[in-house]
Amino acid sequence: MKAARIYKYGSMEEIRIETVEMPRITADEVLVKVVATAVNPLDWIFRSGRLQYIIPAKLPITLGWDFSGIITEVGGEISDFAVGDAVCSRPEVFRDGSHAEYIAVPAKDIALKPRTLTFSMAASLPIASITAWQSLLDIGELKEGQTVLIHGGAGSLGCIAVQIAKSVGARVIVTAAARDHDFVKS
């Protein structure tokens, strides 16, 4: 299978598209054929080496964290998912990532893809959702009746942050580019 890998930290010139072995799954994992994968700021920050002391990965490594796809194989201990299920995930950061044709993922790290979303939409959710949730609720402790300003409300992170803030009953003020005003009004 093809995968985007790095052998050392650095610029984007360090990325190599190469043929690698198919991942093998353990009893608590699923094998997913990647349909869509996202590129986040975290990806280039990781590739640059800025996170090597926080996320001590063993190189070479396949890049990528957000993805969606179809399960092609399930481990023997898995009962919540089946071959053919459409899923999305942000897999563990210490192992090979999602910029590949297939990825092995612990079943605890995946979710069914929302039926109303395309694979591309679902691949944009995991890190943005985690970031919005942690920022607003875990760190910001946003509560019902409070007011929050969300910049870039039409982007994946901003869009999710707006929905989370509204779900807790906060008053939401949103900024967006002029071309996105109709979108953020809805």
C-alpha cells in the first residue's frame, strides 16, 4: 500500500510517498481502508520536529491523524464494529497515521461516521472537535448564559465550537469572512 512517511523531522521535503506493508491488526483493533484524511496544523508541527519531546514517535512514521473510511477487517475481541462499517477517528499519535491507504486502529479510538456527512466532512471532525470541546468546556468552563466569541466560525473548528457553545446554552458571537456570512447565520 502507499503511505506518506518521514524518516527524519524537517520541512515538507522530508515526506516520502512509498510502498509499505499492509498493517496487521491485533485482537482489539480494526483495519480501515482510508477514504478521506485531513491535514491539520498539528501534522506540519509534528513533521517539523517541534513536538518530538512531547510525542516521542519512532521514525520512520506514517503521518496523519484525522481520517474516515470503511472497516475491512476486525480483531477477534471486537463486537461493536463490523466489516463494512463507515468510521472516523483520530488514532493514537505514537503509531503510524492516516496518510496511507489503510490504517490499523484500536476499536476504542473509532466512531461510526455520521450518516449525514460525507467521508471528507467526517475526516475533518476529530481533532477540530477535540480542540473545540477542550477549549470551551474543559479549559474555558463555558456555562449556560455566558457569552463566547468564536473567530472563524465557518471553518471546521469554528463551526464545531459554535455548535458546542449553543448546546450548553451560551450566547455565541461569530466572526467569518464576508463570503461565509450566510453560512454562519444559519
